[in-house]
Amino acid sequence: MMGTRNEIHAISTGKQSIEKLTAIAATIHPFVDAIHIREKSRSAIEIYHIVEKLADKEVPLSKIIINDRADVASACKVNGVHLAHHSLPIRPVKKQFPGLRAGYSCHSPDEALTAEQEGADYLFYGHVFPTKSKPGLPPKGLDQLREVCRLVQIPVIAIGGVNVENLQDIKLAGARGIAVMSGFFEAADPYQAAKQMFQVMNRTGGIW
């Protein structure tokens, strides 16, 4: 996880039942490197139960990342925690939970540099392209993605409006992977959606 290879991150929508969320995650996990439990309205015990259900469905804990709740991530012994501007600061999280990888969602070059200096292991940057999850907000675009990738040494994962048609542009901008939310969790066929993304990213002579 989070090594030199380029990665596919799947992010839950926060809109699905635990049963549907865990069923989709179990279906797509062979094709993704990380599954983010991004369930802002759920309690700690509910998130804990989600991880239990995923483990029961043989989703490796090494693929699971919990958003915001470093305490729950540590208790569940998953791979990491993903932080944002409203979360605890990166540095004390890394100090208190040294076994967790810590990602951070940033939206500007300055924010990306600060997160790297604070000890983030990787960054989400976006939204790069228009996305229905951010209505009315203009996308950051490929030029800003390219600038962030140039400024920091840690992996930058592109998020927002990612699809198979724009993977080449994302790669050329310097990103080390992609993050997908509705494209997997709201797809008519999540298995095929994840499989196609995986195949395009990993085909012989492919883009990455």
C-alpha cells in the first residue's frame, strides 16, 4: 500500500446502508488499492461495525482507510486515516497513532505543501474535473493538479470527476493515482466499473 505503484482509491458516499456499502466494497476490492470509509453521519460504533463486516467479507484491513476518525482507525487496526481541514492536525495524529498512514485532502498548492511538511503520507487533490458531488464549485483543473504534483514529494491522488477517458491527462499531470466515489459506489455495475478502471490503468503499454 502507498508504495511506488499508482493506485485506485474507492470512497464511500455516506448515502448508502451499511449492507449496500459493504457489499459493493467487497465486490470491488480486488481492483482497488484502498477503500475509504467516508461516513460523516455515522457514529464510531457504526464505523467499527462496517470494518467488522468488511473483514467478514474478506476485505483486507490493509486496504481500509477511515476518514477523520484516527481513534477508530487505530482501534480497528486498519491501514490508515484520511484527514481534512476539519480533522485533527496531521502532526499530532502521526505522533499519537504512529502505525497509521495519514492522508490529507487539499485544495490549493499552499495547503498541499503544508500538509507534506506536517507529515502527510499522501494527498488527495481536487476536485480536478466537474463532479455532481460539488455542484456550483468550479473544478481545480489539470494545471493546478500539475503544479501540486510538482511542488510536493509525496504521492498526489487526483479526485473529482475521474473516469477512464481522463486517466491519461491525470497521469501526464504527475498524479500517482485516482480516487473514485460515485463512479464505483453509485455505478449500475460496481464490479465492472472497478474492473474497467483497473484494466485501463494496468494494461500492457497502458497509461501508468
